[in-house]
Amino acid sequence: MSTTHLSEGQRALIESALVLRQHQLDRQLAAHHEGLSRAEHAREVLQDEGHDAIQLEGEREIDLALSDLEVRELGEVSAALRRLQGGRFGLCADCEAEIPFDRLQAEPWALRCVACASRHEQGTRRGA
Ligand SMILES: [Zn+2]
């Protein structure tokens, strides 16, 4: 079935790592959403009482930034799972080279080989 360089066993390892990460991110996101609604509620109470809500506002922004990161990572993890099921997993998105298993094990959602990834990162940093 496999159309890439990975063995069935390696694919299974990566798949379980991805599924685990997906669950972790789901839980973290749920916790942040809970934190957000608590902060919202506390802010309303404080405002009603005329207190300063700057501290809470800061915490809310940290929660929002974290949630953004997690949503993005969740997207990458889901995309990696789809690639894994589609049989195109582990090939560099830029040069189609086979991404070594070691790299995939450390970063199962990796889209590019090491060389392309560092080129890509430099490119986005310059563009930003
Ligand atoms: Zn590449």
C-alpha cells in the first residue's frame, strides 16, 4: 500500500504520534476557550464594580495568541494525517525528496526536507 520510503511500522508510529498531538491540541484549545470565557466574565464583573481590568486583558491576549498557534498546529497535524492516509506522506513539498524517518519522527507534520525547510523559513522571515 505504501507509496513512500516509510515502512508500515514507521507509518504506524508516525500516525499514532500525530493522533496523540491532535488530542493534546484539542484539549489545550478547549482549556484556553474555558480560560477566555472565565476572563471575559471576570472582566465584566470588574468593570461593573469600576475596577481596573488591564491585567485580565493581558491574560486574555496571551490566551488568544496561544490559541492561534494551536489552531495553526492543529491544521498542520490534520493535514499530515490526511497525507499519511493518502500515501503521499514524507515527500518534501518543494523538491519531492524523501524526508528521512528521523526527521518525521521528531516532527511528523514536517512538510519539507531540512534543506527546503530552512530555505522556506529564511524566505518567510525576509518577507515578514
Ligand atoms: Zn526539499
